[in-house]
Amino acid sequence: LAYVIYTSGSTGQPKGVMVEHRTLENLVHWHAEAFDLHAGSHTASVAGCGFDAMAWEVWPALCIGATVHLPPSTIGNEHLDELLAWWRAQPLQVSFLPTPVAEYAFSRELGHPTLRTLLIGGDKLRQFPRDQTFDVINNYGPTEATVVATSGRIEPGRVLHIGRPIANARIYLLDRQQQPVPTGVQGELYVGGAGVARGYLNRPQLTAAQFLDDPFSDEPHARMYRTGDLARWLDDGNIEYLGRNDDQVKLRGVRIELGEIETALSAHDAIRECVVLVRDGRLVAWFTDIEQVEIGDLHRHLQARLPDTLVPAAYVRLDSLPLTAHGKLDRKALPEPDQDAWLSREYEAPQGPVEIALAQIWADVLNIEQIGRHDNFFELGGHSLLAVSLIERMRQAGLNADVRVLFNQPSLAALARALGSGREIAVPANLIAADCTHITPDMLTLTSLDQASIDRIVATVPGGAANVQDIYPLAPLQEGILYHHLSAEQGDPYLLQSRLAFDSLERLQTFAEHLQQVIARHDILRTSVVWEGLPSPQQVVWREAQMVVQPVSLGAQDGEILEQLHARFDARHFRLDLNQAPLIRMVYA
């Protein structure tokens, strides 16, 4: 064992990674040969003792007889200008800078008089606008792969890749079944070869979960490390880093690639650096600018390049992005959006009691202090789920409106004018009585169907007409979902899967019983969809809909049980019967 270094613990309890002499030796030899480090060379160490890059900065230099320059103890990565001023004054040939620090230097056109090769890494490179007087080598590697696993020279105007595997390292990009993906296709990145660490100190279960047998290696007892990072092979053999698995977030049911938004925002001429995250169910962008830019310009820039679901609701201007002591982007230190960050129109105070009451409700729902009469609910970060909350709050205040009114009149003043103007939609009463045993066309107040169509629908419901609460057409969004369901050759693009763990069968059954109570309470959860033999698709609300709870027999010898369950019911090949409510199934092993 050479050393134990603890990761940041951003996903939970910090983990001590055990790095062995042989893996460190591989790093030293590769580094010295790849970057012509020799006795008499000058390099620097700015990473800090808690950052695994320090082993990369120090050990190759000490082993080869090079000189290592250390910054004064009073200068840390949080003092970027002082750190870079010191760094530029040293007679360096090869040196490392954390990626955010390097980006800061690039954006301010800070060169180096003697540097031949700049090594960067530790975070995703977001921009590289112009050539430097030295080669810039982008490096990637988790602590568990002994600092560096891939390395490659980058050029302006080209894909900002992370290079190729270093000497004696192997990189696999695998799908969910841990099979290699083709060139250009996203996969999870696994690292094999000489750099794989021993494992986690005193964490045997976590070690077994992350350090796996390497099925692609001919060497006995070879292992590979599962990074949780996403990447794809480029045609030239380099690898493009796409982000973390957890950077793929779902916002209101839509899968969001935060990196895609950051790339589009970085393309604006005035943007120096940016990062996008989801805060309180809304997309927020933080940025530093090269020149003063209005957030309205940024919003329009993104609207022209991205779907509405990918356009942030707030834009927070910063002097610089916050960094950790190791020079990595500190996402937890990004400030909450203030009043100036939201895309509000020129302020004009609400007028009259209705506008004033609405403005207070909007402020509470959107968590924004000041609402003007010309502000747009959706431009301020509102969305369909918040719209439902808003309408409910309005009803409690005696302001009755339908969600559709809000979508058609999204500004405060327009919505106030629409209230009470007769634009609300009156929903007729349900005429299907609880003891009904035969449904006829005159009982359906929301759809027009002949008796034959009604009989076809009733025949799909267990218990027949006595178990039918209501029948009505699909909403436009539901029609789109049904279209994609029918056009998919296999699986279902709208099938969602959640994975849960219970410490006993009794608790699992208790959870299932409570979920069944929720289904019994909400009509939409007892709804099926019928379309075959009908003039148009219809949704059918059942009075009682029993959720299927299905045990599955699986063997531990075939791998992790949860992964086996996920693979068997993967939405890419599994689908539910939409004719049968509820559209929920619970399977367990």
C-alpha cells in the first residue's frame, strides 16, 4: 500500500481509497515519458494535500530528480489572481492546474513565459476558446484509478475530449447490461488495467460494488472500476466526457442534460464561465461574463437553441464561480437567485384588488419577492405543476380559474382580467351512478360514443359497467404519449421505474397496501386507456383497480438482485398493458 486518500464524500460518507505502489509506479513512468520530465525539469504543485492530483504532481518529479515549486502557504486556490501571479513567475516546463483555475487563466489571457505543457483535470472542461503558447493536455481519472486514466491534447474549435487511455490503462464504455457501446453512443465509463486501486479502506461491501471483475481482460484476477461517469468514443479514438450519471436529472418528468444547457449558454459571446443546476424544481444558471449582458439576451439566446424545457428560469451573475480548496467547482456554494436573477418585465405595480391578491399568491408560489403586473408566470420559473398549486391557492382565495386560462393568459394583468369573465370551463356532473349496471350514451357528458363503442370499453374492465366510474377523451398531451407508446417497436419511452429496498417482506407488503390506498383516492391512478375499435382513444376511470404485486424468483449467482430486476423490467423492452388500471406494477425479489 502506498497511501490512503479520502474522496470528497459528496454522495455520502467519505471513502478512503487504497492506492498501491504498483499503480503509482505506472503513473510515474507514464508521466515522465509522456511529458519529457527529467532531472533538471521544473514543475509545480498547486493541488493541495487533500487532492489526489498532488500525488501526480509530486511523485514523478521526485522519482526523476526534477524540481518541484510550491506556492507560499498564504496563497490558496481561493486566491486565484495571487496563485496565478506566483505560478507565472516560476520557471516551469510542465505543470498542472485544476480545470476551473485553468479556465480562469484562459479567460483572462494569462500566458506563461517558459511553460511547455499545461496539464489540466479534476473537473469538466467547459470552454477552450483560443490557442495557448503551450500544449494543453486534458486529463481524466477518478481517485480509484490512481489520478489519471485518460489524457489527450486539446485544440480550440474541436471537441473538448479527455483523450485516450494512458499506458497500461483500459477504458470500457458500457451499457446497462455492461456490454460495450458503439462509437458515438453514450455509455458508462469503466476503468481497467494497471491503475485500478486496491479498494476502499474497511468498506468491503462498497469495494465489491464498485470494483468489479474485468470480463474483457485476459489477465487473472483483473478488475475494473465503475466510475458513474458518462462518455462516448469519438471517431478519432479519443473519448468525450458527457458528465455524471447524476447530472442527468429529471425535471417534471423530462430528462434534462445539464451539460447540454451549459454548452449552449457558453456559446454566447459574452459568457466566460457558466454552470446550470436544478434548484427547487427549476433550472438556474450561474455565469461570469466577459462583458455586461442582460439576462433577457441570455434567455433569448437559449430559446433559439434549446427546447423550452431546457431554458433556465433564473440567471445569477457572479464575479467568479466558487471553488473548493482543491480548485474544483463548489456547487454547494452557488448562491440562491435574487430578485435580479429572474426574467421579469419592466416593473409596474399591480393595480386593483384582484391583481394585488394575485401578485401575493404568485410571490408565495414562485418564491419571488416582487411581482409586476406585466410579469409572465412561466418566464418567472412557473411550470405545469406549480400552475396547479397556483390555481388551488387562487380557489382558496375565492379567485376561480382553470389551468387553461393561466396558459392562455400567463401575465398577471391578463390573468386578472380573465378572472370572472366567463372564460372558466364548467365541467358537467358525472351521470354514471355508483349502482349503475348498464352505461348508455346519454350518461357520458364529456364524450360522444355510440352504444357499441361503450360496450367495447366496458368489456375491457373487470366487473363490467359496475366498475366504470367515468369515460372521457384523452387530453392532447396524453394523445402524444399514446402515439409514442404505439409507435415504439418494443418497450415504452414513457415507462418510469423506481427502485426500492425493504428490510423485510412485511414492510414491503405494508408499503404496497399504502400505495393501494393512494390509488383508491385518486381517479387518475385508477384510469386505463382504450382505443381499439373506437372512433377515438378514451380514458376509463375504474371504481376499483387493484395493483399487481408480483414476486420474481432470481438467483444471487446471476449478479446483484436489484440490477437483475431492473434489466428484466427495463423500459427499453418491457411495457404495461394500458387497457388495465392502475398503470402501476410492483415487482420484487
